[in-house]
Amino acid sequence: MANHVKRIKTGEVSNDKWKTRSGIPLFCLLLTLSIMILISCEQKTARTIDMYNPSKDMVGTVKLTEQPDGVKAKVKVEGISPGFHGIHIHEFPDCSGSDFKNAGNHLNPTRKEHGLMNSKGAHLGDLPNIKVGSDGKMKGEVTVIDGTLLDGKNSIMESSIVITEGKDDGVTQPGGESGKRIICGEIKKKSKQDKESPTDPTE
């Protein structure tokens, strides 16, 4: 008792107070939890999506990164005709079939009309057109405004990214008269990055 009182008076603290019941130092437990949370956040807020043409040849990638205003999509593809092309987020993570129609319609959780130029729009999956150079290559960025890679109504996880043969006019229903779907990539919760991926032809 005397020793206990003396420690209190002199401001000393027993090391036992900083250990869990199993004897593990509390700071070690907190550090481990912090690292686990950081790893989890990194896995959820960044994805690299492999993009394929109808022949199932890999023609590039789209790197998705969580941002305060939405999801930034860094697009890098090749092997398509020069000029402007539409790019959209679609409902389902299914790029099977040569026409990519299994990807469904544009992702539209708020039930708005299509088109970035439409006063009653736009779909969450509506994105600005991308421009392909004379060499058939495209490298640039677009943003899925209000989208997220995390859980929630505006999550774009378990969906797909589709590029079309023509440009999106920003107004016409239901898809902007942008033509056939020519490139597709699946956005899935279980990333393929842990597996061996095809060599990126744009590198």
C-alpha cells in the first residue's frame, strides 16, 4: 500500500496500465490496428482496370483514384480511331460478349436523364469525351463527379468502364448517340492486381 501511495504522489505510473489483459503493450496493438486501417483504405481507394477490345486483346488501362470531388480516371489506351470517343461507367462488371452489352446501361443511381449538357442530367456514369491522337493512342484524365470507390449509393464498384466508337453528344437519350461499344473494362471489388496481368501495350 505504501509503495502504491508513493507512486501516485511522485507522479509515477506503472507500466502495467499500458498493457492489455493478454500482456501486449497497448501502443503495439494501436499501431497494428492503424496499419491495417491504412492498408484497407489504400486497397479501396485505388484500382487499375485492364481495358479490352472485342477480340479480348488488352489495349490499355484506366487507373481509378478516390478524390474529394469524385473518382479520377487516368485513361491510357491505344488501337482506336483518331478523334473524340465517348466513355462511360456502366451498370455491371461484365465485359463478356463482343458487343459489351452485358455491361448494361450507364450507371444512374439518381435516375436522371443522360447528358452532361442536359439540364435534367446527368447520369453518374456520364463522362467527358476523350480525344485520341492520330497515332491511335489516348492518354488523359476524366473525373466521375460525385462517384466513389467506397460503399454507398454513388459507388462505382462492381460496374464497368466502356469506350464507344463515336463521341457522346451530351444530350440525346439514352446514350448520346455515341455508337458501338468498342473497349470495356470491369471494375470489381476483388482486384486482379494480385494475379498476373497481361503486359500493358501502352507502356
